[in-house]
Amino acid sequence: MDMPFDVSEPQVEGHDGFARFYWKHDEQLHPLRRKKGKGEDKHAPMERTRYAYEKYREVRSQITSGRTFTVNFDDGKNKEGFMGVLAAIQDGNKKGYNLRLTITDLDGHIYYAHGNVTTAAQLLDAFKTTKREQMVDSDSDILNAIEGIASVKFEWYQPNPQAVRQHAGYFPFINKSDIDLTRYGIYNSIEKIVNEPCILTCLRNSGLVTEEKMKYLESCVKTRYILRGQLAKVAPLANVNIRVNIPTAKGSSHDDYVVDKDLPWLKIVICHNHFMLNESLTNPFFGKSKCNIVRAVNILFEKGLLEPIPDDKLTETFVPKDETNFSLLARPKVVPDKVLVQKKYTVPQGVGLFGYQPEPEELPMRLQELQDAINKLPLRHPIDVKLYWRASELGQKVLYETGCFDDVYEITGEVSQKIRDSLEFPQTGPIGCDKFDSDEKIYYVDLNAAYMRFVQYIPTGIPNEDGEFPGRNYTVGKVIQQLYDIRKASNPKLAMTLKLLMNSTWGYSIKKPQ
């Protein structure tokens, strides 16, 4: 029989550090115990395992120090050295310290990776197979060089608690204890994982959001991971204030997303890129007194009761929901003021605002004549056109400040979809044929301008289940007529800008939800 491992190698006995290391990582270290003389495996199996243990101890003694350090490997012992380092990360970083690895191979190529338990486990698994091209993830480049690593540099980094790019999704571990933590999105098996982003789990289990509102939020939040900065949008949708606690190496910080100080607060914490309710729980396993959920998670890590979920399995647990299964939600139409110039635009106003590209020297004049035209309208509050780069945004503000949106609501849900489905628009292009050629004079119809001639009012109030609105606001018809009158008396360039302002505003009433 062709045995893959040397069954004659001496058995390890005792309870010293090496014995514990040997048996704890027995399965992972099998690639070091191949028969003598198999290619690069020229060292005796036990010698190779002891070298792995040497590097394991070197890393374990420093991994919690907070200092930058580098581990180098002896010639010909690169494989076992790297495996020892990975085993040390598995055992020494269960709390998820922020470690960045700079990995250099024998050819001088540099790779970067996070020094976390999941990365270490996957790289150790890669030593067991020759089909590494199938193990595709963010560490794929390293997989091709894992047997020829020359050194590994460990660096601690401090995440910026204000960084809006921090995101959260599922808790990437399975709870192997008998403690029920499903309230916090921590599950005892892959099969029990609920198909929803963790921010929805927090909202649902908080008791602050109605079932109908939860259905609405399910239709809005369609991605597995949510950027922390997106909580600023989630808070008003859920009609709650949100405080998110961010644990750091020196304690913690927090961000507040306030909608209204009188609304209830959803208090959550981000831990291992996972949103959880920031609560304390009582269980003898965690001690006699109440234990915060973050501390409880750390205790489970220390006890080895949290098992990483493979990336492929984690991906399978989430399927985005496309259906709209709630009746109706409505909110008053509000267009907030712009108080600062939009920083995302680094170029002067151009085609998006004027309908043409003005010369740099004429820009102040064009802005002033547009400002003068807007000032002729019956505005409740002044509008500074210099703060706008898009005609559609300026047009919305004009409608709001002239009262066109009084008692007007933005709606979404099945009723909104019913109204949308009932709309019919003329089809542009030739009728009855694919192509139309003519030597005669041809006139075209500007559909947006044509629609403007017929707009007299905006429906007001909240519609019933049949999509019927209780009232009408006729102000918009008057404002459109005023803009037509101003256009007629304007120079060609200002008339072009006002036409763009009016036409680009049209479509906002039937825009699809974000």
C-alpha cells in the first residue's frame, strides 16, 4: 500500500509545549510528515515539525505585544517555518487584533494579507492540495508562493473609527456552545443563519420597528455588507436614532446618527465586521454578573467555541430579495438647503447646469443672470444657484421653495408600483417601421416640453390601496407658466438653461427607489 505519511516516525508523548502544539495541529501539519525523500521534503519529519514549533513560539511571544516584528526562515525550511507562523496566528489572534502581514517570497515578491484566523486557516489548508487555483479569494496571489516564503513582517494598525468605509455583514463564525445568541446574529449552525443583513437583524430584534416597516427595510437593504456610513440613510428609513459603538485597542468610540432627538435609540456595536445589539446578557458561563455581548464573544473565542465559516459557505447563506412585499410607506417631500459648495465637484459649473459649456470668463455673468431669473419666482426662502452643479437638483429646490411640494409625499411599496405600472408614455421613433427616410422638412416633438404644457397639479396626501390621492396642489402649474414667461423674455443662452431646468425636473416624480 502506498502510504502518504511515514507511519514509522516516532510518536510524540508528554504534555510539554511541543506535544500540545503537535497534537493540536496534527491534521494541519500532515504535509510536513510525508515520507523522507519526497522532493522538497528532504528533512526528517520530526525535525521539520520542531522547526515549525520554533517559529510558532517566536510569533506567539510577540503577537500581542503591539510592536512591529519580522520572522525570517532558514534556507530549505521555508515551508515548515511559514506553517508554524500561520498556526501561531490561529492560536494567538482569536480576539481579532488588527494585524497586517507583509509576506516576501524567495524571489523578492511582496504580498499583503490580514493576520486573522480565517486567513491563516485557509493558507494552512492550501498546503494540503495541489489544486490551489480553485481556492480563489483575496489571498489568491499568495497561494502560488506559499511553499517558498522567505519572511513575514507583522504590523499593528489602528482602524480609523471615523472611516466610513468600514462595513459589516454576517458574523463569520459558528457558535459551538449551547448558549443561544441568535438575537445577536450569532448562530449554532450554518443552516440556521437567517437570510438577511445583520443591520436588519438588529432592527428586528430591537423591537423598535414595526413589521410593516421591516418589510420596507428588507426591500431597501439588498446587500450582505453595509458600510457604516450608510447608517445615516438607514436611520431615517427606520425612523430611529442609531448609536454604533466601535471597539478599539484603547477602549471604544462611537458614532451617532440622529434623526430626531425624541425618537428611540437603536444601540449597536460592530464586532468582527458584524453589527450586533449592544446589550448585556446573563449566563453562568460568562460569570455571575451581567456580561456585555462583546466580552461574551471574546470569552467564546478564548474557549475555542467559535468556529470560522468557510467563505464559500458564507456566500451561500445570503440571497438578495427582489420582491416588494409591503403595501405602502410615505414620507413628506422635502428638499434640504445646500449650505456649502459640493466638494465632490472640482470643476466649474458647466453643461449639467446650463445646458451648454460656458467660457470661463463668462461663468460669473451666466450664474448671475440665472440667479436673477430664479429670484423672480415667489420663493419662500432664497436659493443660491452657485451651490448647484445640476439643473435637476436646482429645479427640485425651486419647486420646493415655491410651495409646489406642500402636502406632497414620496411613496414606495405595492401601491407605488401599481401607480407606476399604470403609466403610459408615447414611444419615440418611427411608427410601423424600423427606419424612416424623407427629403421633406421634418419637425420633432420635445416630449418633456410637451408634458410641461399639460402639467397643472401634483397629487397630494397619502393614496389609498387603489392608488387614488385625496387632493391636488395646483401651484406647479402656475410656476411652470411663470418660467415660460421668463424664458420668452430671456436671451438665447438663459432660455436654454431654463428649458433644461424645467425638463430635467420632470422624471423626479416617477424615479425608481434607490
